[in-house]
Amino acid sequence: MKRMIHMQRVCPGFLLLLLSAPPATAQQELRFGVLGLFHPRELILQPEGSQVISVTEKDAAKNPVLVLNGETGRRQIIFHAEGDRVVANSRFADCWTTAGRDGGTVAFRLTVPGRFHRVYHGRLTIQARKGVLLAVVAMDRETAVASIVAVEMAESAPMEALKAQAVATRSFLAAGPRHLDFDFCDTTHCQFLKSPPAATSRVTSAVQATQGLILAYRGKPLAAMYSSRCGGKTHTLRDVGLNPGNAYPYYAVPCQWCRRHPATWQSRIGASGEPPRPGNERSRIAAARQWGWSAIPGNDFTVTADNAGWRLEGHSVGHGVGMCQMGASGMAAAGAGFREILTRYYPNTELITLP
Ligand SMILES: [Zn+2]
Ligand SMILES: [Zn+2]
């Protein structure tokens, strides 16, 4: 099931945008636009556990600060969008900020009413655009890496594979921001990001063991791509119909695990327009927009026409560019270290340590 969920997140739009990523900057704190997918008009903020949160109108120091400390009447605050302003506690403001009492990071829970909640560790800023709330969480880089790796791999994955994933994820973040209002979003466009794992989690250990380590290409952080299951060989950007320009071209790397563990998927889609072109990410995006990711989980497939439409049969999951996560787990289970895994899937890169 984990794989099925993962498969839907391998959005090739991500691939296309990577090629125009802005220049790299090293950052200790990263700003994530969160929950934007839900276009929330209302969000509920609560302190997590025994944390104490200060809620302030930005740039209005003389206004009273609301403190949430879990006591009666101080358990939560509701933010509501009114045009480009945000109402909280009957007060209008252009922007609200929340942080620990010392202005530092704090654990808090953000709820989309009637949908779900997520826990974050950082400092929250809330603004509104045309009646929709824009929530941005500034968090420590390593917290962000852990929160992403926890989505990308099962906690039970081999430790060296988790470490390889941590380095790839950190490299992606170190390669630079991809939005204007914040650095990264929490969707397939940038990186899925959920609540940070527990301090005792194996994911946390993998992140700590590789702290600050990233992949670099020609001396610059690599916005490392990875996907779920390559099907036997990874792809270059050109293989999937993209022009790398001067960026890292990626390589066609044989993947032993996928060769030894072949798996196929089948789907059937209705016939309208052209059938999707095998091995082409742009074509796959177009087909996925029309039929859903589950109809076309990978780009290695054959197409057969029948009366009802097209029958697709494939054996890869994801875009197949960069590290194969199943292959990485296979290598780790066979005794490879994370450096060996990264060298295999990202040839001609080097490992460097961020300041
Ligand atoms: Zn994004
Ligand atoms: Zn593979």
C-alpha cells in the first residue's frame, strides 16, 4: 500500500520544473508552504503536548500577544481568511506569526477543519490571498529532511537506504528555493512533507548520521531526483524526453534489485486523442492528468489497442530518474553502505558537507 501511495506522488511536473530551478543557496532554515492543496479558508492552531505558543500580529509589537498554553480558553485559535486579511480572535491582520515564547521554534498542530491535522515543528506565518489562507512553516533544515524521508521510505527500510534517501532529500532542498512566497511546497511539485518523525525513529537516526551531507555536481548541490521502482534500469533525462542543458544529465544505471524482482502493472484507459508515448514524461503527465496516476504509474510500458481503448502494461513505478528506492533498499539489504548506493545511482557526483 505504501508503494501505491508513493506511486501517485511521483509527479513528472516535478521533473520539468527542476530544470529551471533557481541558483543554489545554503540555508539552515527552510520555509515550507503547507496544506495549500486544500485551499483552506480556515485553520485551527493548537500547541502540541505541553508546548506554549505566542501568537502575534506581524510588525505590530504593541498589540497584545495571545498565548496558547493548553489551559481553558487558551487551547486553540482559529484563523479565517477574509479577502487578503486574516481574522483571528475577532482581530483583522495582514499577517499572523506564531512561535515559541522565546521567538524560537515550537511544536504545534494545524488542522484543516473537517479534513485532518498535521503536526509541525517550527515557526508559523499565516497570510491570506483572495479568501484562501497561506500557511508557511519555517523549520530547521534537518527537521525538514526527516519530515520528508518519513514520507518517502518505510521506517523499516534498511538503515543505509534511509541514509541514502536522507542525503538525496537534503541535496534537493540545498539546491535552492522553488517558490516566491516560501522556499518549497508540501506537494508533489516540491517534496511531500508530513509531521516530523519521533526522536527515537530510525528515520531520525538516518538523518542524524548523515547530518549536512549532500550530493554535489560540478561543485553545486544537486536537486536529486529519485523514484520508487525503476524496473531494471534508471533513465537519463534525455531518455524520458527532457533536455538537461547544463544540468546534471542523470545516467542509465542497471538496477540489480529490480531485475531480480520484476513486477508488472496493467491498466486500461479509454480511447480519445493519442495514446500515451512510452518512455516520455511529458506524455505521461498528460495521460495522468486525464486518467489519474494509477492508470499510468510508470513510463516503461507497452500500449495495445482494443475495442474499448488502450491496454497499458508496464514494469516501473515513477519517472525512473536518479535513485531507485527499491534498488537502494535492495543494495542496503545486501550490505552496501549509503555512499556506495549514492555513487551507483548518481554517477559523477560527489558528497560534500553543508556548513
Ligand atoms: Zn513546490
Ligand atoms: Zn530499480
